[in-house]
Amino acid sequence: MEQKSWHRLGAEELQKLFGVQPGKGLSAEAAEERRKESGFNELSEGKKVSPLTLLLNQFKDFMVLVLMGATLVSGLLGEYLDAITIVAIILLNGVLGFVQEFRAERSLRALKQLSAPHAKVLREGIQETIAARLLVPGDIVLLESGDRVPADVRWLECSALYAEESALTGESLPVSKHAESIHAAELPLGDQKNIGFMGTMITRGTGKAVVVRTGMDTEMGKIADLIQNTESQETPLQHRLEQLGKILIYVSLGLTIVVVLAGILHGQPAPAMFLAGVSLAVAAIPEGLPAIVTIALALGVQRMIKRKAIVRKLPSVETLGCASVICSDKTGTLTQNKMTVTRVWNAGRVLEVTGEGYAPAGQVMQKGKPADLKNDQNLRRMLQIGALCSNAEIVETFPSELRGKRKGKDKAEAGENLLSSQPVWELKGDPTEGALVALSAKMGLTAQSLAVTYTREREFPFDSERKLMSVVVSHPGGRMICTKGAPDVLLNCCTYMLWEGAVVPCTPTLRQKVLEANEEMASGALRVLGMAYRELRPSESAGSEKEAECQLVFAGLAGMIDPPRREVRDAISITRRAGIKTVMITGDHGTTAEAIANQLGILQRGGTVLTGTQLSRMDDDELDKVSDTVNVYARVSPEHKLRIVKSLQRRGHVVAMTGDGVNDAPAIKAADIGISMGITGTDVTKEASSLVLGDDNFSTIVAAIEEGRNIYENIRKFIRYLLASNVGEILTMFFAMMLGLPLPLVPIQILWVNLVTDGLPAMALGVDQPEKDLMEHKPRGAKENIFARRLGWKIVSRGLLIGLCTLGAFWLTLRTAPGSAEQLVRAQSVAFATLVMAQLIHVFDCRSSRSIFHRNPLQNKALVLAVLSSVLLMLLVMYLPVLQPVFKTVPLNFREWCLVFVSAGIPTFVMGAGSVWGGKKNRSKSGGRPMMKSTKISA
């Protein structure tokens, strides 16, 4: 059916359009005809990809193809151990990638679970319960508290009807619904009060509605379509490793060909040079790189679990390290998603309320001191009204109970071990009423204690027209009416007011004081409720709302808000100082969003607030022009969130998107890294995300950013180490061929050097501790080359020096007896030892972005053990008689070992000394001050 502005149509127009009578419903024949036309009321999963195809796709990566080539070469050389190792690496990476993608495809299946399995409909005047997938446009459905809305519907009749829509709209409170037409042309989802949306939950009241959209035409269907058509972003790490693989293969093959041709031209035997060339090619391509990257990321994941973050996709940790913008949902992410009374107005006094959430810990404070309910009857009466005029219940649960509820749901992802041992207070009922119940409990007026004295006799439910709720309760002294509702409406029902311990007439002056207090609270984004009461005369029945809600005594105002999490402000401050911008994206109203943003420090000087209505009027170019200056987006839809993420990406940002609701899922999937909430997050959001916060804590993202930055720097460290070592090997052979010297290394020695120096030391670098100033820098650019920040220069310069020093040691040893075959073997042994030791010394230099002198070389114990192991392996092939003929080595004397250590230490210590001297020179030029001031940040 054609999409229409359903909220603008009246009941008669809907009846005519669908050809249905609200009291009768469709006939079975009409429903069947429409089902053929509109299809089943279910969400499509799109084109399915078979698991086998997913698995095969993992082996199309360029680096994987390079590794396959290295496997073939290793096999031809008879290096079967190398070949088996490379195959294991390829399979490991392929399986990891397959598991990640297979789990991601479950997003839509989780979304489908939000659809109601059954629905109550009217068919030819008879109420039936049918499968929700059989609903068609025009069906008349009946809904009540606890039901899930089975399709997008237009309400025809409502009785105190409220729907919880936070998963779809981001609105933190249940929304009241009505059946009246709304004439506005463009209306955000949260303001379409006469529409019910598929997958949302009815929290209160009853209603009758006509189905207007089914299946993929619903708002939930639009989200499903967005998830299907949103491509997951390739992580910066994946992109850079692909670039690196291409560079390595071309450079290594080119240099290898030059070395082989140069050797042949200088009289070296062609077969020997070909074998040496192939050995160089294998050595030049660091086939262990993907394995080391995988291990570094996996160990980082283990550290993240200890910090209450669960990584679903390995590269996502590294991606967080270069995030420049964090787009965060407000409700449940930046705030607690627990309505809390923070301010009370009672008898002309403004009282502050301490404590958070629904826990009874807290106090009502007057001038810095706890209020005394024994001597403050005005406040006591007000708190009694709030607790009695409520249907909410707050219950205490413990981690063992939570585990039972979560069993089989997300145990592996959210990590049961992350659950706190502290009791958790959960709300059953309306969040607004829960806030009032919690307020009373903080002062000792619990449901149990009040039940001893008060018994409810009757309730007049809240409705959107009266904007009031009342209950009649009995107590030993008689009967009483308790009423709560919108302050301006409630005030009109009041004749008296509690004031300074007495009931006094509600004069215009006192009314004005109440209205001013209400306005002041509302301007601070507080949701304000008024409370009043009246003692009933013995003969008075109060049989209707009109009879009950009159001549009331006004008791006070309660201002509540979904409060920010305590730790979030500090976390946002840290991310800002680390050069990362935080953007709030919410379905709440602009006033509420702006107030929370100011409290958290998100709204900076020059920052702006943009509403969904304003955003809808902008095209992508207009949005791109302002997106860098917007700190808060309010009243936005799922499509808006997706546009915001893509706009920031077009502006060159690496975007992290956090959220917990279904409405966040498309944007989370489109972001460079999607982050979902482990406790309050929906399954849809978790499946679309890369990182799950086990404690729903925004500050955990700061820990993830630090971990991500460290992992990326560690990857750069071992790339620097591996490539400088490989450059040294190639240049040793290249310069020897250019100078017409004999081969300084035989092929088996080249492969052994590659095995000894590329293995354990490189892996130990992958788990290196972070440098002290890690969080003092701005995020690296999204397009930053992996060789940026002088890494390319360090690789080439160290590699050049390693090659020259190795060749120098070889030549000095060879020149003592140039024509001797025995001396050639000795010179090759010296070159072999020099190359190994030069690389093992150089590995400590790679730990620092400056030089070897700037960090304690013994800090990384794993690296020390790896280097000692590599030295031992080198000594074995040189001194074990059974291995000497295989590796063409001989034992070295003291003089030769001195030459080895001096030659091996030159590349690292000479360059390190130059770095220290250059640093002192820069400081002296700046008057002894650092060239750039930095701030120490502790996550």
C-alpha cells in the first residue's frame, strides 16, 4: 500500500481507505486477498550467503594470496616446516574472519524476534488470536498492557494507553497515545502519538487500532532494510596491512631480481644465485606478520575483558585507537536510563535529593542537612502521596538471579563474570512512578511500611486528557484521596495548600509561587509532577474522577530526570584532551538533550544543537558543512543517525557509534566501530556491533581507546622491526653482489635468520607495555600511512646500517685470506652472527618512538626471554657439530666475537645517540622547555 502520513488521517478517512468497520474488522476472504498483495507481516533477511561462500571469501585477501605464494616457494625449497606454519596462519585468519561474519549475519534474525508472535484481531465481528505474520493492512487489532505491537498501527480508541518506544525512538519514557488526528506535515517518530510501531511494548492501558503498515513497510522494517544495505566498514588496520602486503611483494621481488642478476653478472653460479634469490624473497615477505597481528589483537582482547569490554571483531580494538569522534546515544549510555527525582519543592522550600537510580540509598536534603520526616509533616505527606498514588514496584535482585534471566541469551558476549556482586534494584512498571517510589523509599517510606497503614480501595487511572491519576485509600483514621499529575492542571483542582505545617487557602500568590517553581524545574530539563490529597468525609463516596479530583490540598512538586552516569563526565574530559570529540545523538527533546550535554561537558563553546526536523530539511552537502560544529542531535530517527555517521566519515573522521536500542543498529553497523551496551542493549544492536560494553559504562570506551592505541603502536613496532631486519638482509646481499664479493650468507642461513629473528622477538613486541605519553596525542589520521611519523625512515636507515655493518664484518674477516674456502665459511659465520645480533639489539630500539635510551630494556620480560632464546638458537647452529655442516657455520674466536658485537651495536647505538643529541639540541633552542606542551591523562 502507498505510504501515507497516517498520523494526519481521521477515523472516518481510515475506515473509508481500508474499507473496514472498527467494530467488525475484515472478512477472511478480504484478509487473504490483501495478504497476496502485501505479503506476510514479517521482516525479510535479504539475500542469504551460504556459510561455504562466507568461508571461501576469507581467502581472497591480497595478503593471503601473498602468503600462499610464500607457501609454494617454501615447499619448492624443501622448507616444509615454514610451509606448514604459513598454511596454519592462513587457516587461522580464515576461520576467525568466517566466525565474525557469520555472527554478524544474525542481526536480522535477532530483529525479527522483536515482532509479536501473535495478535488479537477482529474478523467479521469476532475476536480471534492469529499469528502476527498473517496480519494485513486494514486489520483491526486489540492491544493491552504487556502486549507487543504486531505491526505499525493507527490508534482508533485509547484508554490510558502508554507505549515504551525507547528501542525505536530513543525516548527514555513511555509515551502516551491517543486517537486524534495530528495535522503537522512532518513529524518525528517520537511525536507521532496516534501511531503504534511494530516491536514496541504497551506498558499501560488498552487500545483498538487499524493496521496501516506491515512487514518491511513498517518503521522496524526500514531499520531491517538499513541493516541489509549498510556495508560494514573495512578497518584502518585491514586497509593498511593490505597496502603493506602489496608494497612488500613488489619491493621484495624487485630487489631479489636485481640481486640475482647482479650476482650472475659478477660471475656467481646461476643456480646458487637463483636459490639465494628465492631465499631472499621468502625472507623479505614477513609471513609471520598476520599471525603476530592476530596474536597481538587476541591478547589485547583478553586485557579488554578484564576492563569490562567484550570484543566481537578483533580489528575493532585497533580501530578505536584512531577514533576521532564518538557518537553516543543518550539514554542508557550517557545516562542511567533510570528516572530519578533530583529536586523537590515543598511548602515554599527547594530541597535537593541525593542518590542515583532506583536504589533506596539517598536523602532529601535541606540546606545541606537530611530532612527530618518526624518533624516535617508537609514533606512526609508529599512523599506518602507519591508512593501511594503509584503502580510501580522496585525489587531487589542479585547477580545469581540476573544470570538465570540471561542464561543462553548473551552469556558468552556479555561475560557473566562481569556482573557485580552488589544487589541490583529493578523497576517493574512506569519509570516516572518508579522515581516517586524510590524517592519515598530513600526516606524510609517503603511500600511494605505504608501497606501497614494504608489500603487502596479504588483507582482513577491516568489519561492524556485529564493528565491526572488518583487513588482512594483507607487508613485507621478514615479515607483519603491521593492525586498526582501535571502541575498546572493539578493546581486548578486545588483549593488549599500545605504551607509551613498548616493547611491554608490556595491564594493567587501561592499559586504563582508553585507555577514559578514548576517553570524553574522544567527549564532545567526536569520532568515535573505535582502531588495533592484530600481527606474524605465518612458520607462521601468519590465515585468518579470529577467528584474525587476537587477541593484538593496541594502538597508539592517533584522534579525528575534520567541522570547522567557519574563517571561519564570525566571520561568525556579525557577523550576531549586526547583529541576525540563526543557527539550526543538522542530521540529525546532538544531541551532535555541540551541540559544533559551541558552537565556532561559535551556542549562546548561554539558547539550547536541540531534537531531531527532541521536535519530532515538539509541535504548531505549542507549536513557536511555543519557536522563538525554540532555537539548534540535531538529528536532524531534511525535514518538520521545513519546520515550523521556517514557525514562525519565523509569529513574524514574515524567514527565510533555507541547505543543500546534497535534504532541504533544501522548506524552502529555503518560506523568504523560499533559499540553496544552489554546489559541494556538489544540483541540486534549487539549483533551489529564490534565491541560490547559489559558494564554499559561510557568510561570503558576510554580504556578501549588506550588499548587500541597501544595495540596499533605495537603493530608498528614489530613492522618496524621485521622490515628493518629484512631490509638489512636484502641490502647485505645486494651490496655484496654490486661489489663483486662472494655470497655473505648462504640460503639456509638466510632462512634461519628469518626464523630466529622474526618469530619470538616480534611476538614479544606485540605485547609491549604502552609508552607514558600514549594518551597525550591526538588520534592519528584515518588515512595515515602505516609508515607515517618517520617510521619509513627508521626502517630504511636502520636496515641500511644493519646491511653495511654486516657486510663490513664479512669483508674484514674475508680479507685476511681472500681466496681460502675455509676463510669464506668463517666470514659467512661472522656475517651470520652479526646479522642476528644486530637485529636482536635493534628490537629493543623498536620499543620507543625515540631511541633505545628512552625506555628500560628490561621492562618487557617477554622480549628479554625471546631475545635470549634467539641467541641460544644461534649458538646451537654455530657450536653444535651436527648442525655446523647443515648451516655452513664454524665456531668463532674471541676476536671475531668482538667484531660481531661492535658491528651489531653500531646501527642501534649510533642512531640512538643521534636521537638523544637531537632532542637536547631542540630543548636548548626552546629555552629548556619541551617543544610541545602535553597533559598527562590517566584512563
